[in-house]
Amino acid sequence: MRLRAGWIALLCAAGLYLIVLITGRTGLLNPYWLQIFQFAGIMTVSGLGLNVIYGYTGQFSLGHAAFYGIGAYTAAFITKSAATGGWMLLPALLAGAVAAGLVAFLIGMPILRLRSDYLGIATLGFGIIVKVLFDNSDAVLPTLGGSRGMTGIPHFTSWTWVFLCVIGAVLLVRNFVYSSHGRACISVREDEIASEAIGINTTQYKTLGFVLGCSLAGLAGGLYAHLYTFLHPMNFDFLKSLDVLLIVVLGGLGSISGTVVAACAWTLLLEGLRVVLPTEILDWRLVIYPLLLIVVMLLRPKGLFGGNEFRFLKPEERR
Amino acid sequence: MTILIQQIINGLQLGFVYALIALGYTMVYGIVRLINFAHGDVFMVGAYFGFYAITRLALPFPLALLVAMAGCAVLGVTIERVAYKPLRRAPRIAALITAIGVSLFLEYFCSLRFVFGPDYRSFPRPFAVRNFDLGGVTVSNIQIMVFAVAIALLVLLQLFVQKTKTGMAMRAVSFDKDTARLMGIDVDLIISITFAVGSALAAAGGVLYGIAYPQINPFMGIMPGLKAFVAAVLGGIGIIPGAMIGALIMGLVEVLSAAFVSSTMRDAFAFGILILVLLVKPAGILGSSTQEKV
């Protein structure tokens, strides 16, 4: 049964990919909307990262945008200085992910000792420090542009790249979560003391979850940089961390399907309101959006999926 | 040396404004364990209430302050009743997300043309600015007024929480909600009172901020709100004197690092100190770390 659900999901994914690709190429889907679709994919990758950190490992992070930014700036710096063909995107994306993961490892070692809200505050503080460093980055590396923003990044991100990254991230997170390492992370979320008592090295697994999640944010950042070809420190301030948190919680903590659906719904809703609303009340777009957010949260406090998954994402139960 | 003293005075001015916001954060967190992200926006609304009370209603400053505080107390209670109360038994993160929703709503609703409008407004000075020269250090009457109002409100709050019956009930609820209910305390009422008091203090902070740094806009609450919250954590969240100490430290660090190191890096210093303090004392300066029971 699961195998069939898997095939259907694969066919649907391939179908979606082809439809967007073809309509994009023929101009049926205008470039603006193609960009929105790609952005939805990027938010999915970043959201999956935060879901690993908060949803599965239970470590409250309010600084996700910082790692997203580190990935973006690293990847953009590489492609901009190398000045070669589009294949440079792959090493650049990987470098962005590795850089974000490395910083996450270094900062995670000391601060992951903090619990719940205090960890949230520390990561929030770290996020703001990183934003200030981006603002002042041109003093060290003029290419990064500092508070004037980084321009002239090659436009390498395409629908295909985004799609491959989303599929890759979903598979990576799914296989991680259902591996013994992922199980250890979930047990840390449920009860740290009990997991320690059954021999799980909690520090190690908290760091593992944090580094993996932040690397995904870094990967998403690299895609973002090469989609919009312009980076500004404002794009990585703490409000952007809140956006990712909203997506993960709306989808349901600890649910891959939830994050994917919520990331797409969130991006398309914000842009969709722009189209649906008549011009005279367009100002209301950002008033309606938080109201919807409050209503959804009041009606479904555990998120849309509440920890459940589409069937094809779940491993077969052993009888 | 005079420059240092001058900057310390400027830092204290900012710190006292942060303290008024931080108290609301810390009281709400102490009672419902919620990071009330909308608190910074209540501060903004308070500044606007003060602005309209002075410009449209032509009220004298003390009355304008009271109007702003009363208006925001009502706003705070409304927010609590509509957005947070239904989620009291839900996972804590759900209330946090609605708090973010309320915050965004207040910012963008207030930016609408027929509400406050998106533009920067200059806040009127309710009295002429006068500077007093004390041996090279200048102190303006605005600074003196900020200190006086903030200290008076802080003392009043401390008396309210420590000496009155309602204050005792607030402390009881923050200590143990279920036991407090068994002792006959109306917990919902106490939570509403806490939101009202916290929001009124934030409004006072907003009016003082408007007078001290005379420019207001619907997004002015984000950064001061964030810093005040950090100040509350720095001092030990849930502890009222802690919030004050934390806020004064934040104000001083911010102004001193802007004056002597680099003005673009001042947020990095403020938040760097936060992380260092949390690493050494995870429960904040005045917080006592509780040992987890197995």
C-alpha cells in the first residue's frame, strides 16, 4: 500500500514540476508568478530546517534567518567572485549550507545548554548580531556591500534547482527523522532527562539537529540569493525568523507534510491577496493576513497537520 | 570624564523608557508564561494616544499621559480576552504565534490611512525644552521629567504588587495558578489586571519615548519592544526589580557603545551581553536557577 502511495506522490510531484516548467517556458505563467513558486520552494527548505530543530528536536530557535543569511551571503560571494557558468551554483549552494552548519555548530555548542524560551532569546540575540555584522560587512569584504546591499549576483536559481532542493530536503528530513538518530532527537524533545537515562547523548543530538536544520536554512539562503540577485541585511532580520517559525507552527510541529503545505500556502496567500483584493483596499492585505493567522491558530492550536503526515512520508509499520 | 557622565545620563534616559516596557513583558511572562510579542506595539499605540491627546484634544501633559495609559489598558485587556484566553490550555507556542499575529495586525492596521497613517509624525513637546548646565554636564528638563515619571511609576507598581491584596493575588497566581484558584482567587480577573497594568506602563513608556525622541510611526515599537523584552530576560524574567536593572543595563550599554565604540554596532553589543549573561547565569541576573527534579 505504502509503495503505491509513494508512486502516486512521485507522479504528482513530477506532474507539478512539468506543469510549472512548461507553463513557465511558454509564458502561460508569467515570470512574476514563477518567481513566487520558486520562493515557496525556498521557504519550504528553510521551514524543513526549522522543523528539524524545533519540531523534532524541541530546541526553540528564533534566529533561523541568521543561518539563512549566512548561506545566502556565502553562496553569493562564491558565484560572484568566481564569475563562471551556472554549474557554479552547486558548489556555491553546498558551501552556503556548510558555512551555515559550521556557524551553527560553533554557536550551538555553548548556547544549546539553555532551555526553552531562554534558548529562543539567545538565538534571537545571535540573529540580531549576525544582521548587524552583515550591515557592517563591507568594512572587511567590500563585495558584500554592507548596509547598501549586495548587488550583481548571477541569476542561477531556476525552477529545476529549487524543485530538486525541495525533493532532496524532504527526503533527507524524512530519512533522518525515521533513522535511529532522528528517533534520538525526538526523545530529546519529549523528555531530556529520560533520554539521558536511557543512554542518549543529549548534547550531541541537540547539536546534530541544530546543525542539520541550520544547514538546510543555509541551502535555502543560497537559492534565495541566486533567485533575487540582490541581498540586503534587512532580508535576514528577526522578522524573517518569525516568518519561518509561523510556517512551521501553522503546518504543525514535527510534520514534514505540514511544513510543505504551510510554506506553499503562506507564500501563495501573501501574494494571492495582492491579486484578489481590489486596489482601493490593497492596504488591507497585511491586515487581513495576521487576522487569518490568529483565526487559524485559535481554531487549530496544534497546526494544520498537528504532527500527522501524508501516508507516503511514513515508513511501513512492522507487524 | 564629563562626556562619560553625559552619556551615562543619556543611557539612563533610554534605560528608564525600556524599563517601563520591560515591566509589562516580565509581569505577563511571570503569570501566563507567554512572550507577548504584541507588547511593543501596545507601546506604539500608547505613543499615538498621547500624540492625539496633546495635538487634537489639547490636553496638558499629565492628563495626556493618563489618557494614553487608560486607552492602552483597555487595549491590553481586549487583546488578552480575544487572542490569548482561548488558548490558555493549548500548547504554549500557539499563543506565541497569535501574539505575533496580533503584533502584525496592530502595526499594519495602525498604518492604514484612516487610523494613524503610515507616515512619521513629529511628537509635540508639551513644554519648552530647557537645559541645565551642571559643571559641563547638560541635563534637560525632558530628561528630568522622564526620570521622575518613570521612577514614580516604578515605585507605584512595586507598592501595588507588594502591598495590596490584588498584588498579592498576582504573586500567588504567578507562583502556582491552580493552588491560587483553590484559594478563591479569580485567576482570569488577575490575568486581565496584569495585562491592563502592563499595557498602561507601556503606554507611559510610549509617551515618554515620543517626548524624548520626538518622532513616532506605526513600526516604532518593534525594536524597543524587543530590547525591553531582552532586558526583562537579562534581569531574570518574572522578577520586577530584575526588569528594571536589565533595562537600565540595556540602555547604558546601547548608548555607551554607540558613543565610544561604533554607533552601527550598538545592537551587536547589547545582544552580545545578553548571550554572555545567559551563558553565565541562565536564569538572568536576579533569577535563581531551579534544579530540575527527576
